[in-house]
Amino acid sequence: MLKYLTPKSIKPPFARYSHGVEIPAGKRLVLCSGQLGIGPDDAVPEDAGAQTELCFKNIAAILSEAGLTLNDIVRINAFVTDRAHLQAYMDVRNRLFSDPAPASTLMIVAGFARPQFKVEVEVLAAG
């Protein structure tokens, strides 16, 4: 069983995430490379929220190859290219992950491989 770590001695999380997640011995780990908001047809939506949806859809497909689902994610690293995209990203993340939520980091970066990308998400899953 995963143990979600949110010590009372430090400030609670700012949003829906856990400060840490302990993975018990014997669990398999799956690391997903950063996924961008691009479909199999090379289509990239303009909207940051729609790109976030595609990021997690791609991640779900990767995890499925290992017999896992989004529910097995223990750590999310997300990157957006502008502070204006934070809420769209968080709205999708908050809808997909209930409490206790995975450990998570969200950073604003200068850009990605193509200028139309606004969001990239990488995860660590345990199952």
C-alpha cells in the first residue's frame, strides 16, 4: 500500500498534490518520458487544457503497456510555458487525480521543441 506523506510540521500543499509518496518494497516502477500535447495525427491543440488532456492520454497509453493506469501514478513533473497556462493544467490534473493525489511539481519553462507546445508532463508510476 502506498503511503502519502504530508507532515503536519510543514505548510500543507498549495493545491491537490502530496508532499511525498512512499512506495513499498516489491512494487514495479514505470518512468514515463515527458509527454507533449500532440495526437497520433501530429495535431497540436491551441488550448493548454486540451494539450494537458493529450499529455495524460499519452501517459495512460504508456502505462497501459505495463498493465498500469493513471491511478498508479505516484509522481508528476509538469512544465508549462507561461503562468497563464497554470490553471488550465491544474484543472485537468485535479479532475484526473483524487485525494490523496500524487506528489507533484509544476514549473514554468521557456519553451519546448516546437513553439506550439504549451504543456509537458512526465510521471513515475508504481504497480
